[in-house]
Amino acid sequence: MPQKWYKIADVDDLPEGQVTTVLAGERAVCLIHTKEYGYTALGNRCPHQGGPLGEGYIDGEWVVCPWHGYQYNPHTGAPPEGYKDHATPIPLQVRDGGIYVQIEEPRHEPTLSDQMVEVMTDWGVDTVFGMVGHSNLGFAEALRRAEEAGRLRYFGVRHEGAAAFAASAYGKLTGRPAACFAIAGPGSTNMLTGLWDAHLDRAPVLALSGQVETQVLGPGAFQEVDLYSAFAAVRTWGQTVLTNKNASELMALALKHAVVERGVAHLILPNEVQTAPALDPPPETPRQGRISTAEIAPPAAQVEEALALIREAQRPAIIVGHGARFHRAEVITFAEQIDAPVITTFKGKGIIPDDHPLACGVLGRSGTLVASSVMSKSDLLIVLGASFSKHTGISTRKKIIHVDTDRMTLGRFHPVTVPLWGDIGVTLAIFCRRLEPKERPELREEIAGRWAYWREKKAQLRERVDAEGRMHPALVFHHLSELTPTDAVICVDVGNNTYSFGRFFECANQSVLMSGYLGSIGFAFPAAMGAWAAVGDHRKVVSVSGDGGFGQYLAEFTTAVKYGMNITHILLNNNELAKISKEQRAESYPVWQTSLHNPDFAEFAELCGGRGFRAESPEDVRKAIAAGLSSEAPAIVEIPTDPLQT
């Protein structure tokens, strides 16, 4: 291997009788100064268990490792008699007042991790969120090399839970998997909440876990957790990687399961396995030919039944859920052809613009008067990609055509009139070809009247200010609706702010992401990081939360600053877990332990290197939101809101 000399210190830098850690290029070196040998150097890694020799001390004739007290000769690295561990001596010269060491410049030999990362990027994974640590360093080095080659981007987060939420949001927005990455033990278990979000909302994610070395796996080593069991309920598929012989295939299978089953695939990487040699040549595991199209047509007989129902219906209504999010154009085309109103679930909010003459807004607890009224008068529901959750409250007493690519979703909890197993876009295209156009002008007039009534009610709510000067959320979302770019990505949290967003924010063509079935507080800001990674500066990314939700991942604001993610976070601050207070009152309990002690969030943003804006009065709200949205740096817009209002 080629040798290179590095200056590591001046001759007066280290007093006699001491040791220290210095860097020679990227390599850590233990520099030693003794009376007997003068300056000497050893490899910084203790051969016993990897302790940092440069953080140790000199005891008589020995350099002592700070971890377990192992001893080494400062000149030769030899241990005392009876021990086998031998530290690595490093050539050293004192010249021209400086101390120089000679380091072998390592030549990289491809590892099992390189082999797997190549498959990962070949299959289209270009984004990784995670934390680097002692039990995933080998795989981290492969990720670093891939990033250096321009094959992926790595975002280092402050908490692994944020990595999983970001990856989940990336999958929800794009339909493609991002990866989240953690060490053994607590690093990996920290990812579980975000991965449950992906699992329940059917978002593709690749989870990568470091693990303790296989030789100590089982008895209970430091940070050893049975990760295979821990992830069993949340993953669609997972394996532990043990050899280069099947490492490429395991990565390919993980990504196939994530994409096809729309869920979490999990790979466990024991420490020493990560640096095992790669196969030469590595096996070919191309994506081409491994994943078929999902654009399948429903069975012809069921299509005929559905068409007959649509032709007979006098007041059909379309209900679109999260599963229809990639079929916005087809939904609107179909609705316009049969002149049917379009209602969305909360998770489907934004699939149709709220100013479209057939749009009726959100149905359910987070919904509008328009949607519930139109559904109650309909005689046929055409349900696209929705699951009939209790939160949404889709009527089951009506004739129902239910379309989904997941057969288990069709009629899961109750019978539907026609369950149609097929791609939503393909199915709607068939409907459009087979159905004659309809015109229902009286229905459009009815929808417009309902919207006028609802908007009048919202205008009245916007005027409300409580005794402490806190504003009604309707005011916040009125201005946000008008100011947010029409193609923005909006990530919504859980709490009073969420209900208010569903009722009061009027969508244009924005994409809305939320923690749907898990309903996890803290989702919004990490999700916005995932959305930003997917769209960059091509689309504005906005996140919305209360003070309770933002506090869960407060430190990730510094992550956004570090990577230049110009996310605008709209923070509705009521100094309370107000949704929980409301639930306590509803159950006739006293309100207890829901108050919060908060910082000045706008000032916090500035201290982190971002921008902070605060609205002190109703007149300030629009100006503060506009400033936050136009900021080129990550921004927090803090708005005091009434905790009793949603």
C-alpha cells in the first residue's frame, strides 16, 4: 500500500508523560511522549475491544487503554507477558520542529455493504435518513462512498424516530421507498413509531439496522436487542444478513416487498458482516423483470355490475381516499363526465381542489358541512381507495361501488354492493369509455350553496379572539389557504390543529401528508424533511402542528438548517395539549397535566440559524405567514391560538 507522511503536532504540543489523540489525514493516531522513548505513536484502536488509546494514560512503562486497563509498550505496542493483544506501532519522525507519522493509505476493497448499497441504488433508492454509530459504521462507509459518487443523498438526523417518519412521508408522497438507518439496540427501536406509521398507511420504506457482532449475539451483549422479533409486527418482510453469498438478493427482496406490498422491509446487519469482502464479481440483481405493473383492470363481470349501478343512480357521489392519491386527474375527469360530487376522506384531502364546482371537502370528524350533507342525499357511493374508518364515517346503508388494488380492503368490515379489485386509474378510464356524459346543474347549484353557507360560518369564526388575545384557528387557515403555493406539499400533525386544518384549509392542488391510521403526534416536521428530500426547491414544503407536536422533534429544526431545507412550519401555539384537555372534559374528568411550558419558538428558530416570525394579533397573522413562506431558510411561524377552538 502507498505510504504518506503527515504532520500531526509541533514538538511543544504534548508534555512528557502524556498521551493524546491526533489525526493523520482521516486516521486517528495515539501520540505518546515519554522520558524513555521521547515521541512515539500507536494505532489509536486498542486491539482488545477497540478502545481509544489516545484517551488513556501512561502508567510507568505502559500506555493504558481507558476502557479496560489493557497495557501496551509505547514504542513497540507489545503487551505485558502473558497477553496476546498487540497495538500497532506507527513510524514517527521529529523534523523541523514538527512531529510526523507515516500512514499507509488504504486501498478500498469492496465490502458486503458496498455490494448491498449498489443493489439499493440500482433499485432506485436515492435517499437515506439516519444516525451513524458504532454498530453500523461498515454500512455507513458504503453509504458515504455512494453519496460521494452521486448515487444517493444522506441526511443525518437528531433522532432515529425522525428518520423513520421522514422515510414514511417520502414513500407516501412519491410511492417509492427511502431508507432509514440506525445502530443496534435503542437506535433501531427508536425507529419503530415512524415505521408503524408507514406500515399502517401502506408507505414503502427500507429500514436498515446495525447489530452487535454475531459472536456475542444471544447471551445479552451491550445494546443487543432481538431486532428480528422487535420488528416482526411492523414489517412486511425482513432478514438478517450473514454472508455475501445472498446479500445482494436479500436487498433486492427487501425492496421488492417494500414496493409491491407497500410497507416496511427490514434488514439487520451484524457489525462484522458489514465489512466482509464483497463477492467478485457481485451478482446481478436488476429491478427490471422483478416487479410487474400494478395497473390491472378489474374483472369484466363486476365492471358491468358497477356500470349498471352508475347508470341507474340519480345522485351518485364519489368518495376518494388516500389510495387514490396518485390518480387525481382520472378522478376529476370521471367526476366531470358523470357530473357527480367528489368528497374526500381526511387522508385524501387535496385530491380535488376545493374550488372545483364538484368538490365537497372532507367527510368525517375533520370535515365540512358540505361533504356530510351531499353524502346523506346520495343514492350511490363510488368509493375509491378508502377504507371506511370510523373517523371518516362513510355511510354503509347505501349502494356502494368500492375500488381498490388491495383485495383485503374491499368489503373488509361489511359487505359492499360491488367490490372492484383493480387499479383506480385503469378502472376510472374504463368507466369513462363506457358511460355517457351527464349534466346535473341543480346539483352543482346545491354544492355552491352549501359552500357559501359554510364559508359564511368560517368568516364568523375568524373574528373570534379569546380573553388572552389568542386567535381562532379558522383565521390561521384562511390566510394559509390564500398564501400557500397551489402545488405545495403540506405535512399535518395530530391534535386540535389537525381538525382545524381539515375543516378550514381550502386546498388547491397541494399534496397533503399526515399520520393517518397511527395518528402519531410529532409527525409533521420530520415528514416535511422527507417531503423536502423528495421535491427539493421545486415545490414549497409546509408543515403544520401544535406546540405539543412540534416539541416532540424540536431538535430536527437544526437538521433542516444544516441541509438548507427551506421548510415553513406553521405552529399553532396554545401552550397546551388541547385535544387531550378536550377529551378529559368530554369524559367529565378534570383537565390534568396537559399544560405545556414552551420557549419562544420564533426566537428558537433564529437561535438555530433559521427564521422566526410571531403573530401577536389578528392583524399580524397574514404578514407573519407570508414572511415565513417567502423565507429562503427554514422558518417557524408562531401563532397563539385558542385551545378551546378547533
